Amino acid sequence: MFMKLIVDAYNLIKQVFGTKRVSDHELHNIIAILKRYARKKNIFLEMIFDGGISNWLSKEQHEGVTVIYVGRGHSADDYIKEYLEEHKNADFLLVSSDHELNVCASRNGIYSIDVYDFWFFVESACKKRIAVTPQTPFIKITDTQNSELDQLMTAADNRVPAKEDDGVTEAHKEMRKISKQDTLLLQKIKKL
């Protein structure tokens, strides 16, 4: 099942890239990154832009990313608000740093995420990283026994060994419980 994201496109571009205008080439690069992200994460994105080349709403399909221009003289914010009100409690996520849109989403039972947080997920998913195994065992390269060297190597290791009883009481476990609403939001974020 696909997860759907509604993206306040110019808000994303202005906030993350620090510019109000992007060339067609830059926009195609951003869409290419988002297509790769959508394919990798099995999600569907709708990027909502202000204006457009005509007075009417127009859509462009890009393999998992739909680019929507709301039409010359029309506002993406107004389109998004109307969309949120028409789809109360729907299962999608709004991507915007616009406070007014986030309040509207919340009022309509829709979760939202900040553009910086979203872009962090995009960058994390699209970059190749070498995963470091957290509990890589020490590899001894000599057969000699030197307890001072072993202690020095252990001290230089910045990992904290896990203990069976780490002092977590029932009160600590109770404090870690989160609300049902937060649990649902976390489930959506994990898909990012």
C-alpha cells in the first residue's frame, strides 16, 4: 500500500534551498530526487505549486510524483486548505512549514511534518551510506597477552556495553508510553 504525501512545494524549495525561484533545470533535479525517494520508499507525492502557465489547474505525472500547478492567480495554500477540508481524517501526510497549513491539517485530523524534517528523510534515503555495525567485536591481531594494551583499547572504544538490568524501572517504562495520536504519527514517519 502506498503512503501519500501532500507537499507545499514552494515552501519546501524556499525553506530547504533558500531561494524563492528555481529554474526549470533545478526543478527537474528536485523532482528527480523526489522520484527516486518515492520509488525507494513506496510512497506517492503530490507537489502543489502556486500559479502556473494557465489560469486552470494543471497536473504533470512523474513516476510517483505528481506536480500540480493550481493556476495563475491562485494560491497553493488555498488549494491545500481546501484539499485538507475535503479529506478530513484521511491517511496522508502534509509536508509544510507553514503554520497556518499545519493548524488546518491538525484541525482536520491530518498529520503534518516540517519541510526540514522531510528533507532529512529524503537525503538519508537517497544517499549511500556505509552502515557501521554497533557491536563489532574486537579483532586481536597478535597472540601475545598484554592486559594494559587491552584496557587501553577498551577505553578508547566509545561504545557503552549493554547491561542486562540497566536500571529501567516500571516508572521509567510508564513515562516512555506515548499517546495513540503520537503512535500513529510515528508509524507514518517510519514509512518516510
